[in-house]
Amino acid sequence: MANIQFPSPPIKRVGAAITMTAQSDALLAEASRFAERLGAPLTLIHTGTSEAESQTFLEEAASRLAIPHEKHIVWNQTEPSQALVSAAENARVDLLVVGAFEGPALGRRRFLGAVPRQLADRALCSLLLVAHPQVPAHKFRRIVVITDFSDCSKKACEQALWLAQKDAVECLHVISIHTIFMEARAKAGLQDGQPARTRAQEEQLMNDFLSSLPDCDVPLESTIVNATTGFAACDFADSVGADLLVLPGHNRPNGRIPQMANWALQVVPCSLWIVHCGSSWSGISPA
């Protein structure tokens, strides 16, 4: 098998949003490992009411894990998600790593916390929402990528392929969501701005999408998920034991991710990587 080398994603700086919780060390370790994969510097971000308290907390957390880092402290902020968005922008962070849940993890599938949900809507950089952070080193085993066949989906899938190659995953699954409503709109010839395509058209789009991707060394499977809602894709992620779900992140008024993937921000099956399509902060404009 050829050893195909993918170029690293256009992520020059990784940020870690660290909170004073029992999971802070684990999240810091996860962010550090991702930054190491990329060969990128790590910036620690903490929102609090005291600069001295924040600085002490970050220094102690990084020292415990012997993690090189830069500090970016935000204090006297009343709205955490907006504070984190501003801090990430000021620090030129291209990927912000955040805990998916607020409080201890109780199970595999849970509701996304309020702050990470707001970040998913507001952040202008890529986001890695970690469902079950761990201090011990580990790799991703199975990755699911959702495509809506857009250029942004292709970029997200290419970055997922890079990570899959890095971690030598067991399988990378590329899925699309096809609903009876898409089928009905296509057969009725409706032009209402909503997805309208038959199953045959969906299959052709998937074939064209896969053929446009670069060659890779990792096993790659494609699936068209027939559904009435996007939650069927959540069941698919569970069924294959996915530990990472990759979504394209558009800048658009009705949300960053494809409409049929909104379930991923509600009932979270695994860690989420929302890939922003901009290549750098200079190319990012507000939605």
C-alpha cells in the first residue's frame, strides 16, 4: 500500500477553551495532541472574573501535563460564548477545542451544552467539540463525514482524510442524508430553495463527490442514509461506533452546518469537528 501524504489543513494556531472543571486536564491534553498533529502552537483561553485567578489556573493546568502553550486570558466577561469568540479572533485561532458537554459525562449520547452550542453558531473558526476527553494518548478509530456535496463539504472531507491518515483509522465513512421530502420535491419539480433530488440523483452526486477526493491509504466507505429527519444519521454514527463526526461549516444566515445535520448539535453521538471553509483569518468574514 502506498504511503500517501496529505497536506496539513490550513490551521496555523489551535486554541483550547479551558474551564475550571474536572475535565480541564483531559480537554487540555486533547487540544495539545491535536496541535501536535498539526505542528501548530497551542493557545490557552480561559474566561473568568479575575486575571490573576485565570493566569494561575492555566499555568497550573499546563504544568501538570507538561504542555507548551501561550496564554490568552479573558476576564470580566458576562457572556462566555461571545468572550471565547472574541478571544479566538484576537489570538488568530484557526481551530478552537472545546468540551462538548457542561458537567460530567454520563453517557455516549447527550445534549450539547449551552456554550458549545452558541459557539457552533457564532465562531468564525473551525471547532472541535470533544465529547469524552481523555488525558491518556489515544487516536480516532472511526470517523464519519457528512456531505451535502458542496465545496465546503469537500474541504471538510479532505481534512478528515488527513486526520484519518494521521491516526490510521479503521474506516472513514462518507454519508449523505436523503429524505422523502427531497424525493417529493424533485418529482414535483419544486424550486423552493430546499434540497430536491431523487435517490438516483443522490447516488450520482455521491459517486461524483467520491471521485473528486484525493487517493488515500485508509479504508473509505460511503452510505446514503434514507431518513425522514437527520437523526437517522445519528443512529448511523452510533451503529458504526464513530468517535468523530465531521461537518462542513458554512457562513450563512440560517446556521453554519447543513440543515439536515442540525441533529448533531442536539443529541451528540461523539466528538464533533465543524470545519470552517476559510483558509485563514484574513479570509473570514462574519455570517
